[in-house]
Amino acid sequence: MDLQISVFLLFVVFTAGHSLRCYECMGLTGSCADQTLKTCPSGFSQCMSTTAVKQDGGSTSKGTIKNCAPACQSVSMNFGISKTTTSCCSSDLCNAQDPPEPVPNGKKCYYCDGKSCSNTVSCLGTEDHCIKATVAYGGQSAVVKGCASKSVCDATASVSGFASFLCCEGNLCNGAQSVSQSFLFLCCSLLSYFLLH
């Protein structure tokens, strides 16, 4: 009996002292060239790796961040001109690789490019929802549209800074209502012009 208690106590001592280790880096010009090992602080139970890609005209820029995370969900967002993919894992040094490049899944959503919000983008990987958000910043507001994983939609309730946020599941569902309202407004304007002149 004493041997069982001793073995149990040794197990508790060794497992309680083990902290998760993750790679940490910030690669602002692509993948991380220099990754360092980091012992995660208490309460950080996952490793994460995030890659962001931005297309500006003919050039593409990529950045990667790896670190410990208190809680993490593997997600993907695609705004046509930029996309972000985060992968999460919970074993030692499991974030050595960049998140895998997601492949098109057949779903399409509208996105905005600064001039128009009627462009379409092919959703990738786990992006199973279309999103439309109005972001308010410094007295200005901007509309963003694109594809996102369901977990992004579920998490928006806790994120501030959005004047409005809509998630929907059908193809091109993030623009049909605003397009039909614009079309209805245009028709009514034209009808009133012809009736009054």
C-alpha cells in the first residue's frame, strides 16, 4: 500500500511540474526564420500558429506568428484581398509547422476591395459562413465582407469594435440583401423621377 501511495505522489509531482512548451516567433516577411522554445505560463494550455497573407495589386505579403495560447480554436477568414489561418494544438512543440494552406471548398461569398463590395471570393478550408461587418474606427466606418469559419461567427459576441456583424450560411448570402435593397431604392427613385417630371 505504501508503494502505491509513493508512486502516486511521484506521479503528481512530475506531472504537476510539466508545462507545455511551444515555438515562439514573429515572421513579418513570411515564415519564421528564427523560432525559439518557450515554456508556456500557467493557464496557457495550447500552442498556436497564425499565418496572414495580404494581396495588394500584384504583390503578396505574408506574416507568421507562433506562441502559447490560453485557449485557441483553429479558424480561417478570407476577405478576398487578405486571409488569415490559425491552427491550434496541445502537445509539446506541436506548432513547428505553419498552418496548412487551405484549399477551396466550393462555397462563395462577397468581399470588398475598397472600390466595390460586389466581388466574389472562393472560400477555403473550414470557411463555411459568409460574413458582413461594419467596423467603426476613429469616427469612420468601413464594411468588410468575406468567408469565415463558424467559430469566428460564434466568437464575435465577445469582440467589440463592430457596429454590426452578420454571419450567414448560403452561397453569396452576405450581399444579396444589400444588393436587393439598393436595387429597390434605385427602382423607386427612377419611378418617382418619371412620375414627377
